[in-house]
Amino acid sequence: MTPLTLSKAVMRRYILGRQGLWPGRRAAGKPGVAQITRQVGAVQVDPINVVARSHDIVLWGRVAGYRPQARPTDEHVGDQRLLAGRSNAGG
């Protein structure tokens, strides 16, 4: 069997694609948040807002039209409980 040879560019696109970062935002709306959360495995809900909450950064980079919400777990996925670390500590 001949080994498969991939260029660095192809490997980079594969890795970014698996993380939902290439080619651009492929998901949208509430279903997109659920899709991306399942695809990347977990999105940590961060109650601290410095530049932006970590879950907002992760989802904004991957879901077209995503807008940070006070409680994105409720707004975007409702009772599906897909996002880890639900807390009432945030704003």
C-alpha cells in the first residue's frame, strides 16, 4: 500500500474544516449552534465577559448570523442542553 501524501495546505484546511472554521461560517441560527457544538465536541459557556465570552467567540467564528446573547444556551439551544457549564452567574 502506498502512503498518502498531503500538502500542508490540504492538512491545514482539513483541520480547520473539522473545527468548523473553514471555509467560512457554514452553520446558521439555532440549528447551527447545535450542529457546531456537536461537531467540535463541547463549547464552554463562560460567565466572564472580558473581550467576549469564550462561547461567543467560538460560535461567532463558526455560525453565520450568531449574535452574543445574555444566555445563549437558552436562546439558541433551549432545552437541548448542548453547551457545557450552564450557569446563572453570567449577565
